[in-house]
Amino acid sequence: MKVFSGSSNKPLAEKVAGQLNTSLSPLEIFIFPDGERRVRVIDRVVEQDTVVIQSTSPNSDTAYMELFFIVDALKRSGAKSVTAVIPYLGYQRQDHVFRDGEAVSLEVIIETLESVGMNKLITFDLHSIKIPELFSIPIVHLSALPIFAEKIKEISSFSDGQSSHVLPDTVLVSPDMGGIRRIKILSEMLSDMPYISIVKDRDLETGNIKSNKIDTNLPDFKKEVKRAIIADDMISTGRTIDAAVDLLTEQGIEESVVFATHPVFSNDYKNILQNSKASKVFVTDTINVPDEKMFEKLEILSVAGEIAKELKATSH
């Protein structure tokens, strides 16, 4: 198996290759003055199983075009198979028609990837569990939730001398109703930690949040719960997280910790998150976060081990 990397997240690709006890195979990616890209496979890949690691943020359009060219180059060079590892699948929030006249952008992306020769997809924490149904090729839908669960145990547990237990005044929070399934799975990983959800009303045209309220069946929520762990699939502008933390604080929560798989990070996210009432923000490296995008409260957890584990399992 030969492993290749596009330009978008080479640090993650290098970690994956390291865990596979191999090195990245070279690609020649030339960028013309007008921004067009030319891709050339240097290694011999005839009858080889190949892997391309390429996230699609930031600059989703450029990352996808480069990925299309890499997959095409591998297939034209005789590769037996091409598995695309797209840790963050760009355009996944455009998976159906929200308003009359709209394109279904994700379907266009999928059709293009399949037409250029992608044989299999590995990705993380899709925005909708229905997205895999749009593919006609095998798709492996991995999750960062096990990584989050281990970190939550580390930061939220106490010992009674015999075993560790998660603090009883802690609750899991879904920042919107769409994340209920995700939060239930995380709850099960944490010995059925209690959870609540925030009901959010968003304007589809502007993206602005109109209102927030807490949906909970916990009878003594305000009295007993002092710590919230918010879990989401992605953070873009940070406004949803900021609004959720503010609402929880108003309800008596003393500390809020945030976990999100994909650091999409756009607009004024850094200022919003750093100045929010959240004490810590954990994200993964499905999208590369360069030094200039870091902020004091941010900590990066790696999904390289999960990717390597899946590639090892399918290569035997």
C-alpha cells in the first residue's frame, strides 16, 4: 500500500504514514501563476493499492480540484485501487435542497470523485448520517467520539482509591437538536453520563441564531449540574458555541468545556472562542490548524491513530 498526501493537511498524512511504519510517496504538484494545478505521480503504482489523504478545508474548491487530479493521476498510472481519506468532507452541509432553486452541492462532489476513479472513502463525523447513502462506492464513516470520551475521562474523573468515576455534577450538551444522536453515543461511552440539548432556531438565509433554550429531562438540572461538556461535529464561526455557553452560564453552569471534530474556523472565530466563557476548546486535526490560527484555549487531538487502524484493517 502506497500513501500519498495532497497539500491541505500534510501534517496529518505524515502522522498516519508514521503509524503505518511507512513514508509518504512523493507527488509533483505544480501551481501555475493563474492558480491552476498540475499533478504527477512519481512512484510506480501499477497494480498497487493506494491511499490519498486530503482534507477539504480551508479552500474547499482548491482542495477538491487537487484531489480529483491526484485520484485521476493514480488511476491513469495503473493503481489497482484508490482509497481517499477525506477527514473533513467539504460541502457536507449542502446535502439536500433547503430552498427551491438550490444545487445539491455534495452530490456534485460525490459524482465527480466517483467518476475520476475513487474506489473507497474514509471520513469522519459527517453532518448527517444519511450522507453515506449518496455514495455508490464503499464509505467508512469514522468518529472522533472515542477520542473525546478518553479525554473527557481524563479531565472529568476522580478516584475513590479503587477506580475512576466521572464527576457527578457534569452533563453532556448538544448545542442543537441535530446533535442528539451524537451526544447519546458519547453518553454511552461515558457510562451513561446525563445529557441535555439546546434548541436553536437559525435563519437559513443569514445564518443568524434567533433563539436558544435548554431541552432537559433532568429534574434538578439547575441545582445539581455545575459543569457542561459541549460536543459538536464542527466549529465554523464559533457563534453557536458562544451562544450555547452563554445560555448554560445563565442557567448556573460554572464551567463549560467544548469538543468538536472539525475546526472549520472562519471569520472572527478566534476572537469569539477565546473571549467566550468556555474554559477549553478541544478539536481534532481533521483540518490542519496552523500556528497563526491557534489561540490560548485551543488544544488539538489527533485522529491519525483511527485512520491508521482502519487502513491496517482493510489492507489485510
